[in-house]
Amino acid sequence: MDTKSQILLTGIGSYLPKKMISNHDLEKIMDTSDEWIRKRTGINCRHFVEDDELTSDMGTNAAQLAILDAGLKPNDIDLIILATTTPDNTFPSTASRIQRNLGCKAISFDVQAVCAGFVYAISIGAAMLKDSHGKKCLIVGADSMSKILDWNDRSTSVLFGDGAGAVVLEKRIIRNEFVENDQWGVLATKIFTDGEYYDLLSTDGGVSKNKSTGFLRMNGKEIFKHAVEKLSSSLLICLDECNMNIKDIDWFIPHQANQRIINAISNKVKIPFNKIISTISIHGNTSAASIPLALDVAVKKGCINNGDILALQAIGGGLSWGSLVLKIGKPD
Ligand code: UT7
């Protein structure tokens, strides 16, 4: 029998730390204002982990919910890919800690593409499943950005938050004759890196550089321009690859870095506002967790339904960026 495989997205979960910090809370500790933050970014509040709460703790919570949502058990998972910039330890991978917490024996590793990590991780996971490295893959995006913020730098410290989101990808074998009219799951992914812009968004320390983790540093204005241009172009390339156009997409879930970036992309490539999922106001920029957190909110609100076509886009340090298009859920 002639067969092909599809990589379905069958489960989703997310987790936010309990501690919520409003813009007014930040006004008390630095020279900033609720008005500036809201007008320039769209952020109203964000969540921060406690000192003893780890990236793996958030990732595990989100993963458990995603596995449950997919109707699976941890032992069903063959592969765990964690996108994070804020690992528990320099090594081993935080994914292996999540694996231990879940109590399973999946192949587990971290992916470092900063805010683009979730799109990278889905691209890698889908390719590995297609290449027969298992049938079920857990993709987690989790970051504790609050732990690498410099509270003396108001231009970055007001932007970020902590959180985690996870999805389950499952390989489905299908007879070739059905594939053309029955496209489900990950339809196209396009990821890019340009190291020429390495310094635009980075930490000012690192293990091999100065035996520290360093603090987050960003040239916000330059990143803003790259974000609008690169997220728009990667989305169009991705749509082209699956013979779709903007009108075919039910929901756009961009990286949640700044509402003004989201608006600029929407104007540039003519995405209707009512098709954009935005949670920047309640999450801030949660790096690799931003897309799955937004996706989970939209699914739980009942906006996104089985069979909807989604376009996801993200950009982060590297520069690393990419887009992907998928049909969520599975055929009845
Ligand atoms: O997740 C990875 C991707 N990240 C991004 O995509 C972020 C991209 N960049 C941005 O979102 C925006 O560039 C920022 C939100 C970071 C900054 O917005 P901006 O409109 O580019 O502001 P700016 O940096 O040009 O600063 C404008 C003014 C400056 O004052 P002067 O020099 O005009 O007097 C800053 O000192 O705003 C001042 N400022 C602040 N004021 C109050 C900067 N940060 C703050 C603050 N509170 N927190």
C-alpha cells in the first residue's frame, strides 16, 4: 500500500506562575509608567516565577495538561523537545528533567532559538516523526525570563514574563490517495537564522564567555524593524509552500512581543484583526512560551476549533525566526 504520513497537533496545555505583576507594580520599583508600557507595547501585566520555581516545573505542568488533552499517558510519548533560553542548569538538558518529572523514557533534548524556539521545535519534531524517530512528540516552550532581566534597564525589564506551553504532535499514516484532499497537521514550516545580527538581542554573559549567565540586552528599535519584515516574509513563504494565501488562514498566532509589531505585520500583509490571537496584554513577552500560551488561551475560550488552519510566527535572538502553517486537531 502506498502511504504518506501527517503530523497532527492533538493536545495542548499551558501554565502560568501564580505571581502576577502589573505595570503599576513596576512603577514602584523603576522609572516607568503604566501609560508608557501600555502605549508602546500593549502589555498590562505579566507573571513571574518564584525564586525556587524552575523552568522545568512550568514545563512539566504544561506538558501534563497537553498529554491529558491528547488522551495520552506520559509513557506514550517517544520524544520531548523543549524550547528554552532559561534552562534549569547549564547541563543536562531541561527536557530530561521534564522527562523525569513526567515519569517516561522519551528521547529528550533542548532547542535554543530564544523567542523563535517554539516554531523551531515544532519544525524539528515534525521532521523527526516523519523520519521515524517515534510516533508521538511532546513540544514544550518554557521560559523564566524574569531571571535574566536587569532591573536597572527599564527598556527591557518591563517587556518580559514567565510561563510555559506545550503541544502533542502525533504521526498519522494515511493512504496516498487520501492525502491531497485531507491535509491535516503541520502543513509547512520555514525557519531561518542570520548571525550577522547576533548582538541585537543577546545576554551580556555566558558560560564560555565569562562563566555567568549575564543579563538580557536588546536593541529594541532594530529588532522591531527586523520583526515586522522577517515575520511577514517568512509567513508569505510558508503560505506559498502549502499553496495557500492569507485568506485561507483562520487564525494567526504571532510571537507576543509587542502589540505594535503585531499591528504592523497585520497592515503589511493584510491580516484582518479579528483573525489575530493576541495575549500580549496579559502575558508580556514570554519568549519560547508565547505562542503555545496564546494558542491555549484561544482554544480554551472556544475561538479555535478542530480543523481550523493556523499560522504561527516568531522571531528572537540569533536572529532566529520562522513561520509555520498547520491544521489543528484530527479528522473525526
Ligand atoms: O522577543 C524578541 C523580539 N523582541 C521584540 O520584538 C521587541 C522589539 N522592540 C520593541 O518592542 C520596542 O522597540 C520597545 C518596546 C523595546 C521600545 O519601544 P520604542 O518605541 O522603540 O521606544 P524607544 O526605545 O525608542 O524609547 C523611547 C523613549 C526613550 O526616551 P527618550 O530618549 O525618547 O527621551 C526611552 O528612554 O522611551 C523611553 N523608555 C521608557 N520610558 C518609560 C524606554 N523604556 C521605558 C520605560 N518606561 N520602561
